[in-house]
Amino acid sequence: MRNFLTCILLTCLYQRVISNLHSEYADDLNCAVAKRLENQCASYCYQVIKPFIQITHECHQKDAKIADLIEQLAKYKAAESQNKELLEITANLVDIKEMISEMKTQLNKSHNVQENEHNTQNTLNSGLKMIKVPGLEVFPVLYNNHIAGPGWIVIQQRLNGDQSFYRDWAAYREGFGDITENGEFFIGLEKLHRMLSTNQPNELYIRMEHVNKIVRIAHYDNFNVGDEVSGYKLLSLGKHLGNSTDALRRNEKMKFTTFDRDNDAHISSNCAQIQNDGWWHAACSDSNLNGIYNDAKHCIYWNSAKLKTNGDCLTSVQILIKPKITLD
Ligand SMILES: [Ca+2]
């Protein structure tokens, strides 16, 4: 810029000198001298103005670039503004999602309270009721308040031999038979597992009537069964109560075995095939509540098969469960 101003100043000074020369000596100079001076002046001016012309061109280019940059900056600012709006919208969506999640939780709690109230009403009477447990659709269960008091659900019943209990794995998993007060049935291992999968322990109550009319009770205070992956393992029984022997203890921690699914501890045989049932066999069992009704060899019994006599065969069995009520 300093050079440019210097050039302008020199140009102006030169023009002034020439002008003075013209005014003072114009009459004395001839045309040739005037022409030469004019040419010299033009040449000199061009040399001085040339960089200015180049700088002017570069300035125009830079002005165009600056204009582009200003335009881009405006676009960036607009985009930044949009990003801020999107971030605010996203944050609002997260808040809304959390609110919906909280509302769902509250709704589920309310639903569970209503369900528990409904179930509590159900337990007051015997008979068939519909229940809902997590992971399964609604299904019927048989309540019985005559055998051991209110609130008990019958999970297995043998009364007359109408139903075969020598069934495969799928049948024991799903359940089978006639779920009525006078029917024979097994509720199914999957339903049993789900019903027992609560925050509180469950009791197991087995009522057994012998051929000689004697009634025995096997009562356990912490009955639990695992899922299918575990082989519906008999996880726990708890303390044994009642006037029977503790003939199920041997089966604790055992998986369920059917004639087509050998999960027992018998190395060379399938206990379900030996005893004609489906059960939590060890190698094998001291009980056979799913055995053949009124069969001389494989009748339904409780106690060691070696000690079994005809009087030990059972004419009826009811296996019941109920959530354990604690005073804690
Ligand atoms: Ca085996």
C-alpha cells in the first residue's frame, strides 16, 4: 500500500511538473520534444500504475472470496442453530421417553395390585379359577380349601385311574388331564415353575389316602422347581412336616425324567421307564405318585419300593401348593 501511494504521489508530481513546463515553456518547445515527453510520461505512468492494476485485480478476487466466506459462515451459523434445536428436541424426547417408562412402571404396579386383589378373592373359594403369572397367558387352576385350608392350588390329582401318567416330556411340560374337582390331571412343569417363581417361598402339601383308608400328609415349607433349561430341577423342598415319612428328600436337587428324557442318576436305566411315570428321579425314588393307578407292580406309593406292601398303594393323591405366609 505504501508503494502504491508513493507511485500516485510521484505521478501527480510528474504531471504537475509537465503542466508547469507546458505553461512556462510551451511556446518554446517544438512538437517533437513535446511528443517525446508525452511518450516518456505514458511509459512511466504505465510502470507505476501496472502493479496497481494487478493489485486491483487481486483485490477483486479476494473480495469475491471474502463474500463466499461470509456466505459460508452464514450457512454454518444457520446449521449450528439447527443443530442446537435438534439437540434440544432430542433432550426433550429423552425426557418424554423416561416419563413414558415411569408411567408404564406405575401402570404395571397398579395392574399387579388389582391382580393380587383378584387372586386373593379367588382363594376364598374352591373351584376352577383363571390366573395370570409372568411369562404365560392366563390359564385355569383348581383351588381347594377343603384339604388344607384356603388358598391352596391343586397341581396334581389322582382319584380313579382315568388318566395315564406315563407321558412324554412335552406332555409333562405342558400339563395334561382333566382339571376339575373330580378329574385327574397334572398342571404342567412350565406353569408350576412360573407359579413358584415368586419373591416368597411356597409350600407343598401332599394328601395321600391308602387302600386301607389311612390318610398321610407330606408337607414341605419351601418347594421350588427350576426352569426347563435346568431340567425343571427340584430346587428345594424345605422342612418336612406331617405324618408321613420324608420320602421325597432323595429326589431333592434332581431333574425331571420322562421315558423320552433321561435326566436321572441311574447310570444304566431310565427311572421313568422302570417306574412307569414322570418324576424327579434320583436312581430312582422312594415314591411314585405318578405311577400306574391300582397296578400291582407299579402302583402309586410313598415310601421305599422295597418296603412297599399292598397296603401302601394309594387310592387317591392330591398335590397342592400355596405361597408361604410369613410373619416377617
Ligand atoms: Ca438314567
